[in-house]
Amino acid sequence: MRPYRVEYVQLRGWEVDITGLWLAENEDWLLLRYIPVDYVVDGFVLLAKQHIVSRKPQKGQQQTEQILRLKGVQQVLPPDFRFSDTSSLLRWTEEQYGLVHFMEEETSAYFGWLNEADLVHFWLDTLDPNASVMAREEDELPFVFGEIRLIFFNDDYSQSLKLLWQHKSRQNPLLTSDN
């Protein structure tokens, strides 16, 4: 395993760097413990290397690394994690964490469950910010596996949405995408 190191990653077309504690990588993906702000660690993020422009050190990197060590943040892979193709990684995150959470662009995140897929495209039943399910429409355009830049998992926001959806579903078992 590589030495304890915080990475600052610039994605093509994005203004904000993605920051995290390096865990592992292969030729296609980089896995980090996600640091959304300052010293807060929130789940994991997989970055598609084909969209990475640069990986650079930042001023204060050593301080961040020191604080993460002092907090006891471990440089450990998630249980049962293995690198694979995008489709398999999305399915793994859904199986392990109850839903998928990914980004194609800096301004839009998607949450939900895989509905259907072929070798290039996939469709989702999406979960909106109010934890309402929007089932796949027949004429809905698919997502393209190769356009995914980030896959998040075990982060607070997606786990909170999942809990809210589960709570709403228990209160109203007939809850549909129209509610």
C-alpha cells in the first residue's frame, strides 16, 4: 500500500478539486476516502481516471494528513471491494450500500437503483432529494457508463436519503413515484 497521502484531483471541466485519502487504484479507477471539506471524511469516492486532468499536492496537505492520522482515519479498503468495470462497480455499491450515487457533471448528482443495462448504457429508478422514487420512464434517455466521473458510497448524504426513503416506505407501503 502507498504511504498515507491526501490527493487533490482535478477533473476535466470541473472547477473544484476532489480531495481524499488515497486507498488504491488500477488503470481505470482511483479510490479515495472522500474529504468534501477541510478535515471531514465522508465515505468513499471512485474517480474515473479517463476524466482526471491532474493530481497535485496542495498547501496544507501535510497538516490534513496529520489531522486524519490524529483522528484515526484508516487507510483501509471497504469490505469486499474489488476494482472492475463501471457496471459492476455500480452494482456492487447498490448491493453493499443500498443504492447508487454517481456524478457525470460537477453540477448534478444521481441517486437510485439500477433498473436496466446493456453493455454501454443504463437506466435508473432515481431517488430525489425528498426521498421520492421516480421510476424509469419508457422514453427516458439512458446514462452512459463511460460518462461517469465519480461514484460515491457509504457517504452521509446518500445513506440519509436511503433512510428517509425506507422510513417513508414503511409509513406508506403503497408509495409510488407520483407521491
